Amino acid sequence: MLKINEILYVDAESFFNNLLNNIAYDISNTTGKEIPLNNIKKGFHYKKILNNKLGRKGTVNVKITEFNKPTSYSAEFQSSSGINTISYYIETLDKNNINVTYIEDYKGSKYLMDFNYKLLNIFFKKGAKKRVIQFLHSIEKSILEDKKLLNS
């Protein structure tokens, strides 16, 4: 399991809206269909092709399992090898500061898949953590730049 807590200097609503736009973009790229933002909610699902950590392609069923704007979002990515879950929990610290907790977990469809994930996780965890922190701060930067443009 990967768990990251990161303080960002933006408000929860802006962060969640940006996350929602990223989700909509992913859905559009994957399905070729524009999805209205209000259709993205708990229970929404779609299929996509993903590369695993070893570079192999496979079909993944994506299902939104939690959607509480602007405090939480979770999705499951189910493949033949197991279920990968990602979650974002957003806690407001004050008007323009939030703590984002990102959790990524995997449950293999077989014991060997779980064991393999835990073994590979030793090697990939540092890079995955860095990637997530960069992603969170890219959202923060985008929000701050948009606000700066609106105020000028």
C-alpha cells in the first residue's frame, strides 16, 4: 500500500474540481465520448487499456466507488490480475490550505499476485510516491496559475 499526505496551498473545492476535470479527460480519452461532469459520480464505470508496471497491456474495468465532493474520491481498477484502488481524501486546514491523503492499494486475484505486488512494490514505491507528489503539486500549480490569470 502507498499512502501519501501532502499539504497544498489551494482550497478543497478548486482541488476537487481540477481532479474531476482530470477524471473527465481520462474518460473522454478512453471512451472517445464527452461525459458531462455531473454524470461522474459513485457507481460510474468504464473500460480502458492500461500498461502494467512491467509494460504489458490489458483491459481494466474502472469503477468510481466513492464520490463526495469536495472531500473524497475513490476508484477501483479491476483487471484479470486483481484490483488496484486509488483514493483521495481532502481535508480543509483553512481557507486556502488543504491536506490531501492519497492511498493506492492492490489486492491480487490470487495469493501469488499479492506476493508479487508486495515484492515489486519494494522497488517501485519510491518512484510511485514521487510521481503522486508531482501530480498533486501540478494540480496545485494549475489552480494557482488560473487564479493569478483571473486576478490580473
